[in-house]
Amino acid sequence: MVIIVVSVLFYVLISLCSQGLESGGIHYVYTRRVALNMQTIHNPFLFEVNLHGANYSGVQCTFCGEKDYYLLALWGVPIYQLFELLNSHPEILKNSITSSSVNEMFSSICKSSSDLLLVEGGEKKTVVFRPQRGCTDEAEIKPEEAIIRSSYPFVAIMILKDHANTENTLIAMATAVHLPDEKLKLSAQIIAQHAKSSSGPVCSVRKIYVSSETSRVDGENIHLCLACCTKAVSTVIMPCGHACVCTTCLEQCKSCPVCRGSAYTYFELQSIRVH
């Protein structure tokens, strides 16, 4: 699995050409698209949630990793402290997850947690995580805020047992899941996946969406641009993540051809293989 790290996500250059606001004329707005820097990082983790029936009593998850890793499931996780943890030194991060000392373990500041798991690399497991330590009553675990919240309902943190010799690889990943409650009845869903690379930065794991249909060109199966249908797909539109057009046609697209979302930022696929 490959993830893509992009920067300068929110810098959009907008040039206004008008006859003057005071004259009441027609104003023409030109939006320059911003090409994002791209770096490929290997993701050794897979974590999926069975969203049907996921609640504060239990969350069924399927997960695996290429190497041996620890996994800790938590409830009522303070968001700020989670990002502090992910941005800490890898050894501090690992100790906070695996330590049995109350003063060191991260789970002590969360409302509840499950037992720490040590999973062998290559082994795919499905587990229903239930609150076991700290608060175990649903009413105590659920957030008190109505909408704007300072904690994630459920977070699963995976971290490699040995992160030596892991250049350009993720060493930890935290999956945050929303669980429905009386005050915020949105369906259960993965809110975000935050990952820490071996070089230190924390990034977001984002999916790239590509059409399942391919065309045979010069003996090779490729994904053709949805606009011109002659050139291969070569760009990914952000933030929607649709890989659907070539670089040439992107200049003519005001929005994503698939979802009609904004097409102000993008990155080129370059050597990334599209499956």
C-alpha cells in the first residue's frame, strides 16, 4: 500500500480582473491551479472497521501488518493530546502505547481502553474491541459536548514493534472513528487516519479513486482521461482524490469531472502505479 503526502494544501492563488468595484461592472475571476509536492511513503498497515452496528459497546475491526506490531484500542481520546503523541519521538510514542506504568501510558488520559495486542506480521485478524479498562459504562464514555467536540469517540493505534531500518515507511497509524450517540446521530464512520512516518512528520492517509475500467493501448492496460479519452490519467485532483484526467485536460476543468468538487489543487501521478 502506498500513501501520498502532499503539502501546501490550502494555498490557492486567485487573481481578480475587474473594471472596479465602485463602477459596478462585471468581475472576472481567474483561479490558478496549484501543483502539490508529492512524496511516496510505504504503508505497512491495513485497518478496516465494520461500520454496521459499531457503537460504544463494541467496534468490530479487521487489521493486519507486514511486520510485527502493537495495537491499542481506545475510547474517548482527547484530540490535542493524540496529535501531541503522534508528533513525539518514535520511542516516546512506542513507550506511551506499550508501557504498563500509569504515569507513562497514553490510555490513562482516555476514558477507556482495551488490552494491548501484539500481532505477528502477515496475520490478518478480526476482533470486536470492547471497553475493558477505565470506564466501561456507555454513559460515562460518551462525549458531553453536543457538536463541537474535543475528543474522538474511538481510536485504534497501530505501531511497529521494531521501527529500525524503516526508511520511507510509516511506523504508526491512528484510525479515528465516529460512533453515533444521542447528541450527534451521524452514522458510524472513519473520521480520519493519521500516520507517522519514519522520518518524523505526521500525515493523513488518503485514498485515491480510479475507474475500474481500463483501455488497451499499445499492449498495455491504462486508465484513459475521462475528458479527452485519448491520453492516460496523469493527475489526481485534491481534496476529493479522484484520478480521472490528464494534465492537459485538467487546465480546462473548473471542477472535478467525477464529483464536481473544486479542482484548485492537484498532483501528478509520475511514477505511482495506478491499479
